[in-house]
Amino acid sequence: MDFDLPQDLLDLLAELDGFIERVIKPLEQQDDNIRFFDHRREDARTDWERNGLPNAEWEALLHRVKRLADEAGFYRYPLDAQYGGRNGTNLGMAVIREHLARMGLGLHNDLQNEHSIVGNNVGLLLMIAYGTDEQKAEWITPLAEGTRGFAFGITEPNHGSDATHMETTAVRDGDEWVINGEKTWNTGIHHAQYDMIMARTSGKAGDGSGITAFLVPTKSPGFEVLEYLWTFNMPTDHAHIRLTDVRVPHSAIFGGEGTGLQVVQHFFNENRIRQAASSLGAAQFCIDESVKYAQERKPFGKPLASNQAIQFPLVELQTQCEMLRALIHKTAWHMDRDGAFSQSDKVSMCNYWANRLCCEAADRAMQVHGGLGYSRHKPFEHIYRHHRRYRITEGAEEIQMRRIAGYMFGFMSQRAPKGVAEG
């Protein structure tokens, strides 16, 4: 087995580093833009007078950086060349996501709102794979350019991890569908022109099929945002929304009638392996910074690093990082060779363990740095608050462990869900 990373991928990492030093870091320092990444002034991100939403200047800055990265040829890396990408691989994305996160928070990569100079545009990937010809013509270019987007309305107030019991319904009325229901944790709805609403159109509660995805304009009569849910890590763009007799045309169906959940599952594995890589990178950043500080800090006349009470917890975390990195690379490589669904159990292993490891590394970094680590003069408490969410969202760690058990004990199979094209 060859564990060396492909040379073209190593060359790309060097390109990214040069772009960050040459373009991104100077912009980060201009016009006090650093305030959005200065941990003492984290409130700069939040518009407290506007329901705790992200500061408009911060979002405009992130959008500007994405456009710069797109012009430089990095942002669309995972897309096929015909869409301006570099035919990126799952292994490539995993390595890149870890590399950027290991640098720490910055304008190059900020996982609080999935910002990165190398995009992870799930909406665009879904559109390319499942949009009708008409939808592709309308959506692909603005999605790629970031001028248009849609949120994902899946989770409901009474049904979190189990989407098959959703209460939102859509009923056919001639050439239209009438949608009623509520969604929560509807992220990004404050500026999304559309919301991909999952609604039951047939079958019974608990069925995986019979749920349809609709692209619903957020300005539709009957579509209302009830509140934005404030979180451990502000700002918030996570909304609780309600749909009351919202009408959409039949052409609003995305991915086929009755197969909405199956379509979304297509990119769950790819998204989860990338999230695992990002959490690994953030964990490694916390460890690296702790080792450096322990070598510099000299209480009682000797470096902290000389104390086994400091060494051993960091040794255990570093060991876990090395093992996890090997599993992530192996899993991503197999996904590229055998298909995204060939490694579903390994993806869940990577995902839940990486998210937990990141929280443990951030907590240990706070302990090593003492009061300074607990304060906002260092980024560790911010990293903890942010990554703690990933142990719940996009499949809680208990759900990931249940999936692994399903494969171990023969209740599930390593194949694409019905109606999903493996690729």
C-alpha cells in the first residue's frame, strides 16, 4: 500500500498557502477586518439588534473572499471541469479541509458558517446530480457564483433525527402543490431566496419513501420566519419557520416525487467525511498550539512541557489524531474508488470520533493555557463552542454509532438508497 499523497494534491496545498499569504491575509488586516477573527471582539460578528443574525459586513467580506478564491481557481475544486472545477476527489477534499482547519480560524477558513476558499457547495452538487434540465439552466451558474442559493428545510420541531415521521405535508391541487407544516434549524434562511422543503406526499409516518423535496420561494405567501434560535456560538442564522397553505408549481419538485430523503442522502457521506477532516484539523491546531505554549511557559522555573501531567494528555490526543487521519484518508480513497456508499460505516466512525476528538482537544488546550485559554484572548473556547454543535447536527453521534451497529450486525447494507445514483 502507498500512503503518500498524490503530488498534484501536495502542489495544490502549496498553491493554497501562497494564495492565503498573498491575497487573504492582507485583506484580513484591511479596514479592521481582523475584528471578525479577534477573539476578544467576537461580538463584531453578531447583529444583536437584528435577532442575533450575522453582521452584514462580515457576510459581505466572506462573499468577497469566495469570489477571489473562485477567480483564482480554488473555490470550485470539487466540481467537474465542465462547471469550472478541478475534478476534485473525496481524498483531496479531506486533505484540503484538514489542512485549512489546522491553520486556525481566519478569513481563509471559518467553519462557523462553512466558509472556505475551497467550497463545499452541497446545494450545487445536488443540483448537478438531480436537477431537471430547466432547474440546471436556472440554478447552476448563480449557485456556483454565490449569487443565489437555497436553504434546507428538513428538521422539524417534533422530529429531529428521525425525518421519516415529519409532519409537513404537500397535497396536489391541479398543477400546484399546497404545503403546510413547520421546520426548525433552517440554517441560512435569512438570505436564501429558496428553501428546499421536505414534505410527505404519500405513504405513512415512518416510511423512508413518500417524502418529496420542493424548492419553495421564501417570499411565498404563507411562508414565515417565526424566530431565530440563539445558540452556544453566536451569531445565528438558524430559523424556525412555518408554511401555511404555501402554493408551488409541480415544477418545484426537486429530485423526483417521493424520493426527497433518498436524494439528500446522496451527499451525506461526502459531507460527513469532509466535516470529519475539518474537525481533525481543528483538533490538531489545538494540540499544536498547546505543545508550543507548554514549551514556552515556565512556571516554577521550568517549562510546562517538562511535566508528564501536561505531556501525557496531549500524547493521547496526538495518537488519536494520527489514527483518525489514517482512517479518514483510507475511507476517502475507497469512496473515490468504490463509490460514496461503499464506506458508510467508516464515514460514521470518522465523523462521530473526529467531532468528539475536536471538543476534547479544545478542552485540553484551554486547560494547558490556563486562564488565558479559557478567555477570549485565545481561540480554543470558540473552537469548542462551534465544534460542539457537530456532535449533534447532520446526524448526532448516537445516530452515527447506531448506523455503524446496523452494518456490524447486518441490519443495513453498504449500497446506495433506492432512487439514488451512486457516483
